[in-house]
Amino acid sequence: MVKEWVRWGAGPRAGQAMILTAKARALLHGKFAVTPEDIEAVAYPVLRHRILLNFRAEAEGITSDQITRHIISNFITNKMTLFAPKFSIPLAASS
């Protein structure tokens, strides 16, 4: 799906933005570590303008949110559940 409809994907700054916004969201919700739910919540606004669709996607009415939903459903739900006990992004760098 992604290879068929994406002309240009998100770069390293998108990953950085997703981590920082997920950390902020976790902190605002009183948590000290990022959860997969935090990543899912910030993925749409972070990736929405960073995924450039090709002509085929635009002709078929595909949106970047649909691509993001596909990525989340295939990656986060499948991979993160396997690594959930190990998955944690600390809010502050340890010294």
C-alpha cells in the first residue's frame, strides 16, 4: 500500500517530532514514559504534511491519514505488542 501511493515519505525530523510530541503528550497525561497510544495519537498530526502522495493516490482519493492509519495498524499493533514491556522512551535524558 505505501509503496503504491507514496512519492516521498517522512524523514528523520518526522521521527524526532513524533518522539518529542509523544513525550509531551505522555507528560500532559501524567505518565513518565511514552506508550504506543501516545505514538498513535501524535502520528497523524506529525505525518500529515510530511507524506507526499503520488498521482495514483490522489486520483484514487487516498489521503496521508489513510496511509498513516495503515502504518499504525500494521506496525504498532503488530510490533509494539511484542515489545511492549521493553518499549519506553524516557522523558528526560539520564546523566
